[in-house]
Amino acid sequence: MYSWLEAAIDDGAEIVTANKRLARDLRTAYDRRMLAAGRRAWRTPRILPWSAWLRSLVDSATLPAHVPLRLEAPASAVLWERLLREAAGERLLNVSGLVRQMQQTWQRLQDWCIATADLAPAAGSEDQRLFAAVAAAYERELTANAWIDVAQLATLAGRLVRDGHLATPCLLLHAGFDRLPPAARRLFAILGERGVGIRAAPVPDRRQSLQLVAATDADAEMRAAGQWANRQLAANPSARVAIVVASLESAAERSARILREGFVPGWQYDDRVRRRAVEASYGSRLADYPMIAVALLWLEWALRGLSTREIGTLLRSPFAGSDAPSERHRLETWLRRLPDRAWSAESLAAVLAAAPVDAAPAGWSAKAHEVASLGRAKEEAVTPAAWAGQIDAFLERLGWPGDKPPDSAGYQVLNRWRELLNELSLLEPVRRRLRLPEAAARLASLAREAVFQPEGDDRSLPLLGPLEAAGLEFDGVWFAGLEAARWPPPATPMPLVSRSLQRRAGMPDAAPGDTLGHARRLLERIAASATSVVLSWPLAEGEAGLLPSPLLEAWRGQSAAEAADPGWFAARLCGRPLEEVHPDPVPPVRPGERVGGGAYTVQSQFGDPFTAFAIGRLGVRRMPAVEVGLSASLRGTVVHHALRTLLADRPSRTRLQRWSRAERARRIRSAADAALLSLSRHADALLQRLLALERTRLETLLHTFIDAELARPEFTVTGVETELALRREGIELELRVDRIDRLDDGSLLVVDYKTGATRNLLDAGGAPAEWQTVVYAKALDEPVGGLVLINVDSRGIVYRGIGHNIPWNPLSAGEWSDRFAEWSAAVDEAIACIAAGDARVNIALTTEQSRPLNVLSRAEVLKRGD
């Protein structure tokens, strides 16, 4: 391949390519040839893409004073934005989008050597007249300040060459240019006048076989292309194979994903190498890479409050610092139990100072203070370069991008971010000083506009657009998507410049014939780039039929084959019986093993043993949902806290009755204060108003509760949130019971509070629906006379109980004794099953009930019988 390359380099040629990919490919090809020839060292050939070559040419000026100050694209965008706002005022909505379009149009005008003065006379619409006015103002600003932007480098280089201020090569080859712009032709002509040999790199016709293929649809086409590439490489592992797709830019990620289905079936279930087996030429916006998104979120936090979900994003990210994942998980869980709000760094630091010790990792308190420190400097006006340095140091102090060394792709993303900071510092010619909000906004805008694709290794299958394949040579190439509606591609003339002016200048897509001719040249060039060529198109999109591109008529004599669609990999697994590859039973509880979850673990064992296993032994906990205001669970916690405080001195019914109206009100206010204190300490204005409403509701609820308690027979509260332990089968369950009362016959009553909708203690068959109360009763050393759920709700206080000598579902002493003994034995059996490693899945549960653990239990698979 590239048979001309070695001789050209030996002749001292510089090689200018149409894109970075071709430059990289030519350098790699030359290096391989040197290694194959036994060379241990060689001079690096000068092979550069057009934009980099222009920069290096201008930077080689022997008299730098003759070179104007160069505005890079970010600084140019700031200047365009200012001039656009001055010309259009406040009537524009999407300024950044229009600025980007104006920059692209300006680049095209410079490439095609169209004078700015020609724009206004030819303008035929308001938008074209606006662009003409802004472009004229932009050109005046450049001239007045002795600036030049990157779009004008070719013109500047020609002037410097003509004046003898640039060192020029003896031979220059240009490769991969399907369209050579007039500015490039002018520069090459000037170089030729100075004695430089200018040649186009040879474009050989490598084609030995060509096949036309029709697929049922676009997905089948991509899978078939992937399978074809797999077979090509299986036959010759050193072969260079590529997939080219028309209109790839509109669906690059999806195309790559489906291509992998045919190229490496089952890639989803393998390592990261197979996931990266396909390298798409179209990257993602830099701001969409998780590493960069986290950096921008840290920076945003210095300027505004983050929601609980956004804080959670930082806590879960591997790029957020060095705290242990378990510590970050505890902090997020704790924060999710609080009302959602805009957390400023200062407010979060204050809340962390009052948080439980295990929920407030020291590293995160330090990070919050670091963010707050940067936020306090946000009104300071310094140079863009100073902000770039401060932002870099700020992220480093936060531990970004984490402790784990990045892989190759991660290093490339990190280096691109460093380049972005450098681009921010280059704004200084047009923005000498700026404040942090503008610096952060400019940096975020640069990250959103920068499209980046990490370079893959030689093992990756290239997925290219037609333009990215310019000048490349392969052993095999598959060109997909050649249906009539996509190829030739739709013309895209510049909307901000008169179409008549574009036609006179011969600009791209200005006339239908140009678009057609360019598409034909691209197709012919790609068809000649490899020894084995496949050209394909889909026959349908949904229910609509599709036709092949009319440009395929050049191969009319060949009949089209049907694409061999390998289908979806997952479909091959359907219908097969499940095979147990390795038995992996749950082991019994080991001596010293902690079983968590308390009474809830036993309760779960009755309904779904797998849930009990996941909660008690694996330590799985459901992540609380982030909710605005006071969630139902948080309000329930507040009620429990208030009741604990209200009954903390363990009063009897008689003592409750003796409370005066004033004492009762005082005690209720005190209980409400204690319950709401942790929430109100750092509440924002909105939450303070919600808490005021909750206080009113809570005080009314506590008055109603006391009235209901006074209607009961005599009792004495003997325990409030009492900690107990139940030891069975080598397991020690740690328990906390809401309340224990002493009845007038001396027995104990186990009380469990429920908030919200009324819950029943027993099910329709008379068995416990809430086994926790039975577990609590078994852990007590004294006789238990009954169990009761007290449903505490603003709609009423409802008691659901059973036992001897109680007013709710009373039983005789013998009946109660027999019933409790039966339930106690059932609890012992459940604990024995937990200890033995019982982890059966209850497939009778609804999808909603089993969903939190679906990923662990495969409950849905079992229910479907698959």
C-alpha cells in the first residue's frame, strides 16, 4: 500500500494530507516499512494534515515581526459574538449556534477566496445582510488590531512565501484532497514559483473484486458488514479492513454498536477490548465524556447550588476523588433522605458538620470547602490564562480525575481537556480580563463544541464516513448506506451567503451538478481504494421501500447479492435451555458472620427468601428516592422522632391524663422541635416554609395521638426505641423496637408505629402480616401479653392488635399462648432457613415488588420460564 510513499520521503518531500487520519496512517505505514527493512532509527518524515501544516509553515517565518497575532478559534468566536450582538441587539435567541455558523461560513469564504465586500451587494435575505455586516466589522477589527485568524492562514502563508520570509521544502505532495480549495491552489502556485515541486500523491486503483449487496434494512446491512470484516480478518489477520457508511455523522454511535453485533458477536458480555473493537471516526462532544462532565460539574458548583441528584453524580463518579466508595455511598444515601434543594458548597459543608460520623467522610467536607473557596473568588477579574491555571489547580486539589490511572482513551481525553484550558487562555487578545462565571461558561462552551474521538489501536475496525476515508488504502472495504435518498447526499450550500455568489465562485454544493459530481468522485475513489470491495444498500426503512443509489449504475452489469445477516447475538440464545455451568449454592452463615436488617430480614424471609438473603447477608439497601419537599419516609421519620421525645420519660396512662393543657402543649412543642431540628438547622427559605407547615401538622397529630392513648385501658410505657438482640441458630439479630408498654396484668405489649396508609397486623388468614412484632416479642425476657400496630396518621389514629387483656382482638390466655407459640416456632424456622443459606426466589411477586433485586435474582427470567 502507498507504493509512492517511501520514494517521496527519500526525495525529501513534505506530505500534506486532507485529514488527520490519513497523516497518521501514512506515518504508521512508513514506520512499519523501516522496521521491516531492519532499520533501528530513521528521520521522522514530515507528514501533516492541512491545518497543522499551514500553522507550521507560518510559524517558520524568518522575520516574526511580519506575522500578525493569530487569533485561535475560541478567541475568534468571542469576537464574532461581540460584533453579532452589536449588530443584532437582543433579537437573537441562539447566539452561540449562529456564531458557529458564521465562523464556518467565514472559513469557506477564505478557502474560496471571496472578498468580504462582495457579500452585501449579493445578499438576498435579512440573514445574509446581517452576516455581510458582521463579517465586514470582523474584518475591520482584524485589520485594526493587526490580527489574523486561522481561516486566513493560507493567504498569509502565500504572502510570506512571496516575500521570502518562509523556509520552503524542495518537494510537496498533497494527498486525499477530493476538493482542493482555491486558497490552497493559490498557495501551491506561489510555492511553485519559488521552486517547490508540487505534486498530487498517486491514487492507485487497487480493486480486484467488487460486489453489490442488498440488505433487508440498515441494521441487517451493518451486521452483515461486521460479519464480512470478521471473516476477512480471520482469513488474514494482518489485512487492513474498513467499513465506510454514507451519512455516518447522523448515527455514528448506533452504527458502531450494530456493526459490533456482526464483527464481535456477544461483545456486550466480554471485556473492554471487544467493546472497543470498532473505532468510529465521528467522536462525541468532549462535554459528554464522563471525566469532563464531572470536571465541569465541579466548576458549576462554585457558581450555583447543585441538586441532590447532581451531588450524587459526583459521589458516584470514579473521577471525583479518593474517598472510599463505601463512604461516598453512605453520604449519598444520607443526603437522599433529606429534602432535595440547591446545595451550595457552604450549605453542604455545614450539613456535613452535623451529619452522623459514618455519613460524612472527611475528604468530602474538604472538597466542599475547596469549592466554596473558589466560589468566593468568582467576582475577581483576572486574565483568561490565570483562570485556566486556577481551574486546573482547583480540580487537582479536588482529586480529579481520580486515583485510578486512566487507560489509553482516558489519557487522550485528559490531554484534550488540557488543550481546552490552553484554548481558554488564548482568549486574552479579545478578553483581557474576565470573571469566573464567564470563564466557566466559555470553558463549558468549548467542551460542548469540541468533538473528540480517542485514537484506537491497530486491532480496531475503522468505521468511517466517506470524507474520513479520503486517500486511505485497504485490503478490503465495505461501503454501506448507498440508497438513493442518501447518496448522493443532500446538498448543503451556505445559507448566510447568496446562492448566486456561491455559484459564481464554484463553491461546494452551490449547484446540483457539483454535489452529484463530488458524490461520484467519492464513490469511485472508495471503490478503487481496496483489493476487495463491497457496495451495499438497505431495501427498506420501516415499511417504506428503498432504491439503490443511481450512481451504482456504473456497475450495472453486476447482479446484487443478498446480505448474509447474522442477526442479533441475543436472538441466538433464545430457546436454549438454561445450563448450570457451575453450581454456586449460598453457603450457610459462618461463625462470626453478621446478618443485618434486624426484624425486617426475618419479615422478608416469609415473603421472599432471596430478599432476606440480599438484605441480611449481602447488605443490599434500596437507595432512597430524591424528592422535593418532605417525602413520606422523611415525614414518617419525623413522627417517630417526635413520639420518642414525647414519651421519653416513660409515662403511664394516668400521668398522661394528669398533664394540664399547658403542659401537654409544651411537651408537644418540645417534641416537634426535637424532631425537626436536624432539618431546620440548615434549611433554605422554601424548606423553612414547608417545615412550618409540617410543624403545625405534627403538633395536631400529637394532640390526637394523646387523646387516642387516653382512651386505652391503663398502661405504662417501659421502653422507647429499645435495643434488643435475638440469638438463634448462630445468628444474632440486632433489633430496635419502637415502644414497649406494661399492661395492668404485668405482661408486656409490643408496640410498632406505622405512618401513612393503615397497615394490618394480621392477614386475611389470621397469620401475622407484620412479623417484626413477633420477632421483637421473642427477644424479650418477660411474658408478652400482646402485639399492636399503631397507625399514626393525620386522618386518624388506628390500632391493629392481638393478645390477652387488650381491647383490640382480645384472646383468652390459652388462645394467646398457643397462637404466640405457633408464631414463635415459625420465626425460629425462618431464622434457621436464613442460617442454612436459603435464597429461593418467590416468582409469584409482581414485577414492581421484585424490581429492586431483579438484577441479582433474575426473577423475571424465572417467571418467564427461560
